[in-house]
Amino acid sequence: MDKDSLIDLSAQVLGRPDIPYTETEHIFRVNALELDWDVGVMVYGPEDPKLIPIGADGNKVGMFVLAGGSGDYRAMEQLTRLIVRKFGYRITTMTYPGRLYLPDASRDWPGDTISADNVVRTPIWQQDEFITPDQYDLIVDESLRARYGRRMVARAKPGTRFYDRMAAWPTAFETAMKTVCRDHLPENEFSIYVHGHSTGGPFVHLLTQRVANVRGVVGIENSPFGYMFQKMVGYEWEGPFNDLLVRTWRDIARYRGAEVRSEEGEQGLMLAMDHGRRFRGLGKDPYATAVQSGIPAALRCRSCSGSCRTCFRSPTGNE
């Protein structure tokens, strides 16, 4: 399909009348491997449930959506709100266990991912349970430096609750996904189409083998099964399971660098690199400056104006 056809198709979708819709946050608890986990999901749907379209198989159309590895459900708001108001699907967008800031209704994570005294922002897997600094070591990981640069990881110490959580969270993730589908997109009523952005891709592919009424994958910049993706890129994640990646301003620069190079050429990329040098000169915590004071246009997320809550105030990632 050529560019003009894509633009015409986009205009047709955007020209559809808006369907009034609701969005409701649900916090639910699951038990996995003898641990409780509090997970958040946002549910979107038409105000009038009768407007949910019926698919070719006679079931209502529903979607299960995941963000990338360091975002919460707000990372997908622009997409999910567009789909529900133009097509009327019921959509569930689940946050990874631990990645939703439970203590505050705004869901904005305070401070920075690494504080001035090297205290790391860690996931909150259960309401009022917090990981303390004595439960991990902060380590510089250079195992994939050629691709990702120097990465900061919090390595959970054996015998701690943090260690137990890191061992168990994949099972909790699967349990939570199946719970969302059961409660909000039940098998006797809905056919489910899944989408996972970036790291969310392998998780929703897993879901296709776990939930009977998943009917297909909506591929909007998603990745395939983890094993397949590993073979595609030609390398493996060899770090231990108890390593938690701590995102910093470098991750913003790395992701945006490729986009800037393709959109604005070498001059734009050099500008982005120059801003990176300025950040490094601002002290021990340059990412706090990127978060709290706004970042240069060359490094901003395309969906915000330099103050995107999800991109720059998100929980730590574990991609």
C-alpha cells in the first residue's frame, strides 16, 4: 500500500463519528506462588454496551493490550482511546505487575529512578509493600554495551522479598492476564484480539496459548514470541533473573536517537548528542533534570511535549 492510500485510509477512520465511551481503572489482587500481587487494568468501552460491534464469529469484539516494558497503561491511552471512540471495541490495558504507582491516584511516580544517594525506584508489587535498599546491590551491567550501552541494574539479594518477587513475577503476570480476560472479556461473550507494544508482544503471544477466546494478534509495532525474537536479533539476555533494569536518561536518548536520525538527519542526531553531554554535566542525577524540568525537543517523546507522565515518570523497566 502506497503512502497516499495510507493517508486516505487514515482520514476515513478519523472521519468516523465519535462514540461516547467510558474508561474505568480496576485494581485487583491475584495470588501466585504463595505471594499476593496487586495489578491495575484500565477498561474502555462504549457508554452504551449495545454499540460494541459483533465479529464474524458472532461474538463481541474485545482487545487485550499491553504497553512496553517500562510503561503503565497510560502509555497506550492515545491508541486505545482512538480505537474505542472510532470502533466501539471493549479494550483492556493491563499494567505489568509492580509497574503501577499504587500509593497515589495520579499514578505518577515521584522523584527519579535513581536518587542522589543511589536509592533505586523499585516496583510496587503489593499495596504498602516497598523494596528497601538493603535488598539489592546496584550494579553497572556492560554485557550488552555495544547495543544498549552501560545499563544500571538492581540485583536482588538471595533470601530477600525482592529476590522472591523477581523469581515469581512471570507467573503472577500470566495469572493477571488470564484474570483480566476472564473478568472483562469472558469467553461466552467476547472474541479477543491482542496487542503488545515492544516487550508486551511476547507476553500477549503467550496469552494466545492460554486463553481460549483469543482469536488473533493485532500487530501494531509489537514483537513475536520471546524465543523467536531472540533468534531474529541474534543475541540472548544472559543476565540473572534477579536483575532489575533501572532506566535512566540514557534510555530516552537511545530510543530517540534512532528516530531523530531518520527524521531529522545527522544534524538532528548531533543536536541530541549535544544535549546528552549537557545532561551529563548536571551532576549525579541527570535524569531527574530530564523528568522534572522538561527535555530538549530533540529527545522528547512524540506523544507529549516533554513532560509525558508515562515515558519520563514511569516505573523501572525489566526489558
